[in-house]
Amino acid sequence: MMRMIAAMDARGGLATDAGIPWTLPTDQKFFVETTRSGLILMGFGTYVEFRSPMHGRTNYVATRRTSSLKSGFVRVPDAAEFICNHADETINNIGGAELFRSTLSLADELVLTRIDADFHCTKFFPPFEQGFRLVTESHPIEENGVRFTFQTWRPHRAR
């Protein structure tokens, strides 16, 4: 099962060129708890933001770059192949934007933090609403002057 987990602003923005522009401790805790079990898959741009692997275990980096990665990270040259080869495990796809775009059709679940503000992002989650249905949504939470909800989406048809 491949789960995408992301926080996005009102326009589907994930980040600016400088990184994630919001600070939401409740969302950060939710992200850590949601990804605690299963494999971690990320794109190269996300990888460079990490000093060490999440949860002290091997993290997988979807990249065609052949340079060596930091200890605890393993290069995956083909994300779709990796997802298909690990279909019996939970894969937490943590992005970024390009990895989300290229693997959206393989997603079994979207776990999204929907932020009710425009942060003028330059990187975006791909359009998904037509292929997925909303199955759960939390009550609104407000933190640091920002209102957001946690949502779970599943494909209209089983994968």
C-alpha cells in the first residue's frame, strides 16, 4: 500500500524555493506518527533537507543521480518500480512535488493536511480530487494563527 502524506496550502502549495513556509507543531507530530511504521520514500529535493534518516531506519530516495547518499539513505532509480515491488508493505511517500506527480496514479491513500491560507508556494501537489474521494476529515485546528484540517482520501476505484 502506498500512502502519500503531505501538507498543502489553500492553492495546493507544498513549499517555496526556501522550503516549507509554515510552522505547525501539531501537523509535524501527526506527520511523525503517521510515518512511524512502513517504508519511507522521498524525492531528492526532500532528501537534501534531512541530516539523517527518519525514525532511525533506512529511507529510500527516488533519484536518477548516481552520487552517493548520506548514511541510512538508499537510492531508488525508479519510484514506480519500487512501489510495485513493495506492494505488500506500507510505503509512506513524503514527496516532494515531482515524486507526488509521478506516482499519484499508484497511490492507495492520500493523508493530507489542508491549510486554510495561501503561502505563495512555488511547488505544488498534483490535482487529485477527480480520482479520489474524501473519506475522513478532522475538525478544524488553529495553531500559530493558521487554520487547518487533516484529511484522508482514497481512490474512487481500488488499486
